[in-house]
Amino acid sequence: MTIKHCRSAALQSKWIAPLFVLTLLSPWFMPCHAADVEITQAQRVVTVDESGRTTTHMTLKINLSTEAALQSFSQYPIDYNAELQTVSVDAAETIHADGAHVFANLQSAVFDRAAPVTVTAPQFSAMHLRIVAFPAVTKGDTVLLSYTVTDLDTLFPGKFTDLEAYPPTSDFRDASVTLDTPADMTVNIDAPGMQAQQDTLQGGRHVRVYHYHTASSGPVAPQANALAWTDVGPYFVATNFRDYAEIGQAYHARSGEQDVPSAAVQELADSLTEGVTDRREQATRLYDWVSRNVRYVGVYIGAGPVVPRSADVVLSGRYGDCKDHVTLFAALLKAKDIESHSVLVNSGNGYRLPNAPDFYLFSHTITWLPEFKLFADTTAGFAPFGTLTFDTSDKPALDTATGAILHTPPQKAANSRSSLDYALNIDHDGDAYVTAHAELSGQVSIGPRRTISQLPRTRIEYEMLRRSGLTGALHVTSTDPGELEAPFTWSLSGKLDQLAIMPGPAAFAIPRMPGFDSIQGFAETVLRQMNSPLDAACSGTELREHYVVEIPGNAKILAIPSGISMDSGEISYHSSYQQHDNTVEIDRVLERRLTSNICSGAKLAEWAGIASAISKDLKRQVLYK
């Protein structure tokens, strides 16, 4: 069971996870260390009726051994869809270390509120939180909560899916799932890491019980960039979907004929492609228009999580969520006789699909264009045609038109490259006048395009200095972030304080320079996370950094470092240093020929040697007097 407080800020309810991620900013959604919390009981009983509606009864018993745990669990939120579910809090109490029980007043200690979302990705939904405040909680106490969530309807007629994950970073002493379904209902179950304890047929019902407890070695430490709990830990999935193809069919059936081109859609498609006969160029122009002109707003009322609005409505309003974007783009393509399919993917850290088909792991919709054999996502806003964000790359993708499981390409040099050129002129006081020019193509350009488009330049300049640990003053310019079919370039000029000690004798190394990505970041990540127990996400952008550093004329360069050249499987790094009078020219290139966005701790350990060599190379100094 996923203890909400120990999750990252992304909470995905079964009713709202499909096709968007609800980001909660509540204070109780703070990370807590596994050693702080002992889940002595996590009992989940799921009863399914003939129509696929579920009634879920949950009992939680949590021992709070530290102040951090006390702060996280003195109140507990239950997420639900106020239109499609009801929630009842059956019992809540605090059990003191001496055995005394303090019962919560279920009239005055239970609060209801709409679930907050981020303003940068506005959503309107029926999602609510029912918050239980435990009474008189102190360190060392145990809190006990029992509640019931009842479905009023199903997203797909007659279908249910139940998913519960048990993060390996949490300490579960006794966790169980009881699934009670009609005896004649065919159910697929996938429960890796759990033990089947009961499987009985009685009175027209089929009851199955699964159990889990954390190994005697204890929970693993929290890890940055770890994959989704369904990728790395025990979980329970049950559904009466036959396979993923049936999920695709069900989604396709609910989306209906919303992408039929109206007269307005046809007129727009014709005007955007006027004089263009190349079909890929036509698709590119239609993609660019939707990316630029339809803002992201999610409306998840009723069946909104799975049913898009019509293309004509989206065009008229110029806003919509991922499904709406896909629908309008599909209608424009259809107006030019270009085939496209809606494709479901996970836009978080989920890279693997359970063996039992689970609709709720799909949190995003993108477009597949079979004629060009590429994926497209207009909601990214700043992604060139055929380029996906990192979050949607290297993911299984369910083609709702055919039921086939496709796979989006991983991030690699072929679709993500960064080239940076810096010129540093160090004056007599050790300050440096800097100019820089960067050219970014593919995935690595998406974030900088968005940042430069949406943030004030003064904020960008401040953040560049802060993140590089430097002081000074910068001025940043760029090409149009919305020109998606050309590489994105940005430039900066300014002054950096005390980059070197003048006069010498002394030495300087090139620090992490202002920018959006760096070779140093790769080395630090590998050395920090190697031998981590959980698989994690890792990027594959090719990075090139070039520096020309000039010191004052009255100074003299005494020695420069030697370059290195190393290869380690998918990773190679090359550097060179050249002196021209009082100028040093430095080249560094990191190539990552990755075939997957997933890196295990063992894989990072294989790269430890090259990462250590890179880290040392970045610290090498130019000696002068």
C-alpha cells in the first residue's frame, strides 16, 4: 500500500490518474524516512459487484517513532472523486505507548476540501481530500484509521481495476489485500513480491487473499529518481480487463467520433498547409499550430478523465488537456488524409506495465503517426515535431486504435544534443567577462525553450548564477523558443566575480558555468547513486562544452592539464587542453549511447570509473603567475 505521506508530490487517484497527474501541494505530502514509520497493519478489502463497481475498506495502523513521523501522520488525507465515489471514515484513534486509546470525534475531526493543483497546469476536477486529524498524538504513539470508499459508477462500463503498491522504502509489518468478486467474473491478477494465502469459491463469490511484509533486512533507503513503485517494488493489480488491447478498445469506444473534422477544422488545416505538398511538412505545420495555440487546461468532471471533447469545441476554446490536444490534432490530420492514433503512456516514472492490464498506470495521451513512424505530443508546447519529453520517452505505449503495445524511443544523442561555447576574459582583479552561445536540439531543448518563454529574463539570469554557485551579472538572449523546427540557441554575456586569483602565482579550474545542463551533473549523479538498490531514470543527452579562457597580458601560463579519453560501454568522454600564449582552449565531450532511460545501481557502478575520471578532469587547474 502506498503511504501517501512518503510519496513524492504526485498523487494519482484511480479516478483522476488517467491522462493527467494531479500535483498536490499540501503540507502533509512531505517525504519521510522509512525508519520513522512502522506500518504495523495495512489491510485492504476490495469487494466488486457485477457491474464492476468496487467498495474498498481500508484499515491502517501506523507507529510513529520520531518527530518527523509525528509531523507527517498526525493527520491523514483520503483522496476520492466527489462525483463518482463516496467516503466514510469508520474509525480513527490514537493509541498511546501505555495502551490508552483516544478516539477521534468523527464529526469535528474530519475535514473535506477540494484537492489543490499547480497553477502552471490548471485542472478542474471533482477530486477531493477527506482529512482525518488524530487526537493527542505524541512521539511513540500509534494511529489507527479505518475508512471505506464506494464507487457510484465506473469509468468503463462493467470494468474494474484495483492497484496498490508497497514501496520498498516503507516498513510493512502486516499488509494484505482481500479481493472479493463475483464467481463468474474472470479476473487477472499480478502480485509480484506478495504471497497468495487464500483462493476460495463460496456462495457465488470468489475470494482471494494476498499478503506482504517487508523483509527482515528492513526497508531500503529513499533514492532520488527511483522508478515508480510498480516498477521496483511489490504491488497488487487486479482487473477484469482481458488484456491491454481490450483497454485500448474501451478507451477508443468512449472517445467516440470526437476527431471528425468540422468545416472550421477543415478550413484551418487547408490554410496552414496551403501550397505544401509534402505530407510530413503538412503534419509538422499542423502540429506546430496546435502546440503554439492550444493551452493546457484539464477538465475532469464525470467521465472527463477518459472522454475528450470534440475537436470543434477544442478549436473554439483554444484550450484542453492531453486528450483534447490529441483529438484536435487528429482532426486536423484527418482533414489532410493523414492517419493518426491516440496512444496511452505513463508520463511519470513508470516504465513497465504489469502483467495484469492496468489502465490507471496510463497518465497521458499522445499521438502516433504510422505513416511517418513517429510519436508527437502537442501538450509539450516546446517540443519539435517527432520529439517527446524525457518523461514520455522509452515508455510502453498503448495504441488505442489497434490495441498494440508500441514503445517510445529512449533519450539518446540522436534525439538530444547540447553544444555550448564559452569565452572567458579574466581581468587584473580576477573577474571574468563572459560570453556564451549554446545550441540545443531535440529533447534537451524543451526545458530551456519553456523556461525562456515563460520566465522573466532577470529570474533566469539570477537562477543561472545561483545554480552554478557564482556571483556577477548576466544578460541572456535567445532565438524564438516557439520556432520548433530549428535548433534552439541561447546566448549570454556578462561579468563573473572572482573567477581567478590575480595577481598570481595561482591556479584556476573552470567552474560549472551558467547554463541548463552540464557534464559535471552526469558525473555527480553516477558517483552519488551507484550501487543504489532501486532502478532509476537516467538521461542520454550528448553534451559538448568548449571554453576559451584568456588571462591578463602581464600574467604567464605555466602549465595546463593533459586531456583524457575514456570509453566505458555506452559512455565515452574526451577532453583536450591547448595553450596559445595567454589563452587556454578546452574541449570536453560526453557521449551517452544509451538504449534505455532506465539505469540500475549496478549499471551506474559500471560507469563509476569514467565518472570519477570526469570529476577529476573537471577539477584540473591551469597554473599561472
